[in-house]
Amino acid sequence: MVKTNVKIGGLELKNPVLTASGTFGYGLEFADFVDLDKLGGFIVKGTTLNAREGNPYPRSAETPLGMLNAVGLQNKGVEYFAQNIYPQLKDLDTNVIVNVSGACIEDYVACAERVAALDKIPAIELNISCPNVKQGGMAFGVQPQSAAEVVAAVRKAYPKTLIVKLSPNVTDITEIARAVEGAGADSVSLINTLLGMAIDSEKRRPILSTITGGMSGPAVKPIALRMVWQVAKAVKIPVVGIGGITTGKDAIEFLLAGASAIEVGTANFMNPAVTGEIVDYIEDYLVRHNMSSVDELIGALQV
Amino acid sequence: MVKTNVKIGGLELKNPVLTASGTFGYGLEFADFVDLDKLGGFIVKGTTLNAREGNPYPRSAETPLGMLNAVGLQNKGVEYFAQNIYPQLKDLDTNVIVNVSGACIEDYVACAERVAALDKIPAIELNISCPNVKQGGMAFGVQPQSAAEVVAAVRKAYPKTLIVKLSPNVTDITEIARAVEGAGADSVSLINTLLGMAIDSEKRRPILSTITGGMSGPAVKPIALRMVWQVAKAVKIPVVGIGGITTGKDAIEFLLAGASAIEVGTANFMNPAVTGEIVDYIEDYLVRHNMSSVDELIGALQV
Amino acid sequence: MKKYLADLTIIEVQKLNASCVLLTMTDDKALPQCRPGQFAELRVDETPTVMLRRPISIHSFDASKNEIGFLVQVVGDGTRWLASLAKGDKVNVLLPLGNGFTLPEDNGARLLLVGGGVGSAPLYGLAQELVKRGNDFAILIGARSEKDLYRRTEFEALGRVEYTTEDGSLGEKGYVTNHSLLNEKFDYIYTCGPKPMMMAVAKYAREKGIPCEASLENKMACGLGACLCCVEDTTEGHRCVCTDGPVFSIEELKW
Amino acid sequence: MKKYLADLTIIEVQKLNASCVLLTMTDDKALPQCRPGQFAELRVDETPTVMLRRPISIHSFDASKNEIGFLVQVVGDGTRWLASLAKGDKVNVLLPLGNGFTLPEDNGARLLLVGGGVGSAPLYGLAQELVKRGNDFAILIGARSEKDLYRRTEFEALGRVEYTTEDGSLGEKGYVTNHSLLNEKFDYIYTCGPKPMMMAVAKYAREKGIPCEASLENKMACGLGACLCCVEDTTEGHRCVCTDGPVFSIEELKW
């Protein structure tokens, strides 16, 4: 029996497989296809202090082996989550992590405080990298100082495991990663989406209502892998790898690059059962390579 | 008869279709498949003052609808080009542009000066964004000040059309574009490759000898399109669009986003005849949409 | 309602015209019960350029034969790939999705089904159900031209069907909203087709005070209410066409 | 030499085993003259994950029949797609590429062709040519096991063929460089196969002072000498396997 469990700060995962915020709903939408308790955990959709309607339709565009989205953090607000969603999730035997967003530091803090009060939520993922909201979001995540400020403020207010989701739309992601590590983050997750654009050449119009949006899917994997590799060498806190992970092989690649856990995102749209399949692949891989623990894979790239 | 000619600084192109440096050799390699005189021009492979052996094999990796390369500017040096290649190109009825690279400002300047002495080379593309060389290359291109310095130095030494090729691996590409515009560039071309990585999960090794490399191909198109859109609004000089252009439709999208010309890169590897096909598509598009000139397309995106 | 993910087997491919095929599929296991107006997400990522599943409305569903039919109109690489499949091929299908049409309580009610082009696809399954239930209904289908009207014999076998074509090649010339059938009295309207057509039908229904349901076709990713890409701006804000819809009462829509 | 880009038609697909097929293709127009050891780049970007062409060595070329043969071993999605093609399908092919083997001036010379597994593919075309020219040659093919040896009857029809298998299931047990055939005297060696095997053959040739040519299989993109991805580190620095090769004299190689 191989050991697949990993630790992210104080967070114990039975295996490294998580889901990316905004691609797995509140988990329940996928319960017909995946035994949620089989996952290391899942990260529920971006939650803000107050309800948000998000951006106008169209919010998505297909690109070569990728997609753009411009949802803009549509959600009913943290209180609605606490009252209506949390009760349906609290008895699951897996880690339910809330992705927390905000337009200003005060909102981030207030939202994180409300989530902290929910016993069965062991961690939050702080989204300082959403490219689809006018204020806040990515603005915080592309400068080390503003990134550190929001993380420091939330750190004071949030005692449990604090994962900070980083933007890839920067010159040097290691600089941002070190800044948030210094500000008290327990872990960094990367990458959030790359800012992209799609055009209808016949209509001569942008496809998204917001003109630009966040790119995800297999197409971004090489960039994500590179950034995870760079950041894993730059910080001491565990790294959660995200970006185009579609197969078990992809997951192994991110672990080898230095990720202690991974998030499956867009692939959930192609195959809603994919997360369970990736959990199985990792176990089989360890057996096939005579490894006793997934720890032997993390950062084990031979260079 | 529709007008397809465009102007890049002092450079007259019979149509907006160019080829990306390093993907079209010296043009001659493709003469069996494309009438070179049919193109707006082509940009020969990265040329440096002195000969370079480039990076060890393996230098390429396939990624989802993309590829990574780590050639590292292998070339025989500008003097070899002047003596042995230029004579084979000088009588073509198209624009032959030399992509100039260097490890330090002096090398850039000396190389540009040597190319300036070649009558039939009307322009250079200054490569301040190559991700595959240790010194110079991308290092210059990711900071506005260093980018402006090398451009200003070359500007003094090079009287003809100066196109500066920008790196996408930055937080704000418009900042770099404005800096090189201020330093005297006649045009900016973007995007160069995105820094990426590929791993062999079974061998547990990087696929490239250099671990990371430059990503190109259809996968990067949405990012390139977004950056062209941003830069075209930020500068007054013409923009040359590059990044995953594989079809005539793709080319139209970049023109709509604000590019005055486009470079076809990785697509030459899938279909060595693609550039000629794109020239035809643009003409047909203009006819089909009752446009008399390609100028009506440039930046014509309706937002 | 439980959703299924299965590799269905194509048992028949019927080319309806150059750009439209009817795919009939089955499975070794019993297909889940599907209601008229529901849809499925068909996996197409064997194609080089397309990655996301294609949402296709359920055209016909026969529990006794364990068969389900999808009318596929080729609009891009994904649907082109689907249309290229042959008998015996398997397609990974996610179903049933969405709410489906509301079936009338009052069996005396007179129902009108208004479809446009390939958008009429789900109305066939609805009409089959209405026949079973003994409802009184008429079908009105509009298209650009006669060749854009699909499955006429099958529709006509279910009840009265009227047509309009923009070029007058079949039925009354013009748009569905100009058809003389609309002079008759109806108690409830179901519509599916191009948005402009459905908006015109909705306008008509509002004027006459007839309750009306429209089936929307917004661009989707997950089909499960997770990605929030396919939202329609309703009277209650942005709602997912994939889970809150695809069928909405026009009272909920901001048309 | 002029290169051609054409949609060739598959006229025969021969499954040689679970993972290897022989594709025979033709064209309405005359195929360009191809020399033994040259290769072609086959377009495979109908597959979702693979974009670049696949370089495949020319296994056989018959100008009179206007036929060309490619031995395709399935190693990834691209070759899997090629192996899935059927008679009548078209493949976009770029050819002829590379330099090919040097044919001996001296017809008295005794030649040895050493192949490994599917790497023996181009040696078949070479042997065909040597028969035409009346050269004296022997063929030595090594593989893991008998089932990994392809086209034996066809090879044997061209002349003397010896085998080695690692499991001893056919011919002498062990590696090609241990085969008793090497006790005989040869004036020139051609080799193609896995790099370790070719390096062992090169070592043997150096020791015996026999001139030797090896055909390399570095990963390629363009196949035209433009991208500089497939370089081999030679005595004259990095050179393109696609245009300076794929065949190199071992004197040029740093093995």
C-alpha cells in the first residue's frame, strides 16, 4: 500500500489531488461522477464578502486546446455560502477549501474571517490573481508589495491554512511568491489564468463581453510547469500546481517540478470524472515505479 | 483589385505577411513551397556579431498545440551572413529583414552596423526577448530601462527601419513598448516566445537540455492577441503581430487587434506553404467583405 | 436527478442534408429517463482544435427501445467531428442535463410548438410526449428555405404541422410570427430556435397574454452549473442556462 | 534537390504487428526520385495533441510503380494516428528529405547493412538499390525478439540476411555486434537503429578500420534545416540531422 498523503501547511490531504476554483462548482455538481471523499480536497468557487453578478454573457471562448473565461467572480456572497452551501459540505470526508476574493483589503479580511468561523473549512485559497474583475483581483497579485499587504492583513485575521493563488501575468513570479511567503502565507498555488483574448474575424468583434479574459486548459501547461518549477526552488512553503492538468501524467509532471499538490481545473469540463482517474493514476504510478510514498515524487525531477 | 500593401516605418510591404525569425531559415529553404516574392517579406534567423553554436540537443519539445524550443541563437555570425547568405537573397523582390541579437549592447550595435551596410536589407528586427540565451536576450527585454538603452544605442548606429521584438514574459508589455518607442524604434513586433517547460514523467527528466525553453504555436495565440491589442492602443508606431498564427483567419484577427503586419512562425513547420495561403486568404477576405484596402482592417475591431 | 456519463454506441447515422445529421444512440445499460427539452453534452475532444463538449438537445428519446436521438448541425470542428461518426462508433455523452419543458397539467389546453430550423429539434421529443399524454397541440416550424426543414414526415406523423419559409419554398412565405396559424387561439406556447425568432414569439405571446416557454442555446462549458459561462441575464439576475434552463418562462427573461 | 509537398493516397495498409504498420502510398503525379536513406515528413495534425509532422524514413521506393512505402511504429499520438489510416486515405507528405546513404563507387566492395528493430526500415530500400547495382552485401538485423523483426521474407528475397535476438528466439542470441557474421571481412558498413546499437557498430567499425555510415533519428520540427532543433554535435559543430543528415559518416560523429 503506497502512501499518497501530503501536507500543505497544517492541512492534511489524503492525496495531492484538488480541484481549481470555479471549475468544480461546490463539488456537489460532480458527485454523480466522482466520489468526493476520494479527493485530497476541492476548492469551491470564488467567494466574496458581498454577492456579485459577475460579467455579462458571453463569458467564454474556446481557443486552441484552451479556453478563455470572464465570469468575474459571480457568487452569492460569503454569508449565503455559510448559510446555504456549507451545511451540505460540512460532513464530507475530504477538505473543502474556500477561494476568497475581494475588491479591497477590508473585503478580503472580512470574507476570510467569516470563513474562519466555519469549523469544517480547514483552509482558504486567497485569490489575488483574478484577471476578470475591475478593481482588486489581479491588481493585488502582480506587484510584490500589494500582494504582501493583502496577505499580511488576511494572515492576521485567518488562523487556519492560508494558500495564496498567484497570477502568471508577471515578469518574475518568484518575486511575488517570496513576498507572500514573507507575509505569512502557508502555501502558494499557481498558476491562475493567463490574460488572453479571442476575436471573431467574420463579425470583427471580441468574443468575450469583457474583450479579454483568463486562459486555461492544456495549452497553458508548459507555462504553468515552468512557473511551478521556478517557485518551488524560490520558496520554502509548499507549492500547489495548477494549469492545464488533464491527465495523471500531467499531475506527475507537476509533482516532479516541485508541487506538493495539484489542482485540476478546465479538465473537469471535458471529463467530469477526471479527478478520480488522476487519483488512481498517481497510485498506479507509484506502484509501477516501486515508490512507497508520493513524497518521493515531489521535486524529484532529475536535472 | 484590393490594396494589401502596408507601411512599417519606412518599410513598404506588398502585403502584411512576414515570417518569424528562426522558423523560416533564410527563406531559401522554403522556396520550393512558397514564391518568396509573394510575401510582404521574411525575417531571417537570429544573427549575432560572432558565430554561436547554440544549446545542446534536445532543443525542442511538443506541447498541447504548441512547441518549446531552446535553439539558443545558433548562427555563423553576421559576417558569414553578409558574405555567404546575403548574395543569395539580395535580388529577391521582397523585403529581407535580419533578426539581430546580442549578449551585450556593443554586440547589438556592431551587428546592426554590419547589417546596415547591406544595401538590400531595408530593416532589422532587434531581438531583445530571446529566452534561450544566458546573457542578453530576454534580460534586456523585460525591463523598460534596459530595453530602452539597447534600442537607443542601436538607433544611433542603424539608420533604416528598426523593429524591436518584445518579450511576453512581463507584467506590463505596454510599458516596455512605450519605452522602446521613446528610444527611437520604428515599430514593435510581438510576441516572442513564452518561457515554458516540458517534463518526461516516466524518465523524470526535463525534455529540453536547457530545462526551460520558448513556447510557440497555436496554443499561445490568445495571449499574443491580447498583448497586440494592448500595445496597439499604447503606442503610435506600427505593431507587428506574432504568436500562433496558423491560418488566414488568425492573421485577420491580429490585424483587427491593431497589427499593421503579422509574422507566421511555427505554422511553417506544419505546412511550409502556409504563408502563401495566408496572403491569398487576406486578399479573399477583403474582397468578400467589400473592402478596398487592408488598412480598413487594421485596428478595426468593434468593441 | 442523477446524471450519467457513458460511452453511447451509434446505431444509426441519418444524413438529413449536407450540414445536418441525426445520430441515434443506445447503450448496453438502460439509458436514464430523459424529459423533452433536456440536453446532453457530447465529448468531441478527438478533434485538434476543439476541447469542450458540445451541448446538443435531445431530439428523441425512446425508453422502450433504449434509444436516444441527437440532431447535429455542423457549425464548427466539434459538430463536424460528430457528423463524421459512423454506425458502431462510440461517443462519450453526459446526460440528462437541464430542466426540460413544463408539461401542461390541463389536458384541455391548446398548445403551440414554434421551432426555427434545426432549433426545432427538441420540439419533436416534446410532441412525442404530448401525443402520449393526449394533449391538443399544433406545430409551427420556420426556416430559410424548404431544404432547411428537417424530419417533416416524422413531425407530421405526430400531428398538425404548419411551415413558413423566408423564400416561400414551403408553407407560408415569411416568418413564423406572420403565420395565419397564430390567428387561432392557443393557451400555451413552447419555442426553440434562433434567438431573434424566439424573441418575436415571446413578443407575440406577451401581447396575447399567452404563457410561453423558450429553450435557450447559450455557449456552455461544463453543462453542470459549475463554470457559470452560459448565464442568461434573467429577472433574478445571471442564471445558468445549463441547470436553471435551458427552458425558461419568458416571464423570467429580459426580452 | 527539389522538395515536394503532396497529399499522397494510401493504397495499402499492412499490419506487421500490434504496433507497426507498412503504409504504401502513391500519387496521380509522378513521385519525386527518392534515394535510399532519405526520409519524409508526414503531417499528423489531425490529432488533438500532436502538431508537428512526423519524420519517417523511406522504407521502399518504386519509381516504375510510382509507389513509396513507410514503416510506421506506433510510439505516440502522431504515429498512432498514422497507423489508424486506411486504404484510400490521404496523407500530406513532404519529401524527399535528407541526404541518404552514400552508394559505393567500387562494385567489388563487400558491404554490410546493420539494422536494429524498426530502425532497419531504410536498409530495405538501400538493399533494393544495391541489388539493382549488383553490389555484394549482407544484412544483419537485431531485435529484442523474433516478433520485433519486420519484413523478413522481403529482406531475405534481396540477399543474405542474418539475425540476432536478445532472447534468442531467432538467429544468434545477443546483440548484432556479437554476431559471427562480423568475423567475415567487409569494406563498408551502413547502420540504422537505436543509438546504443549504432554506437556499438561504430565502435566495431573504428576498431576494424571499416568506413561506416549511420542514419540518425533526432527529434525534428521542420525537416528543412530551418528550425535547428534536430542538431547533432559533430566534429564540425552542431549540424542538422534533417538536411546535413540523417546519414553521417561515423568520422563526423563524436561517438
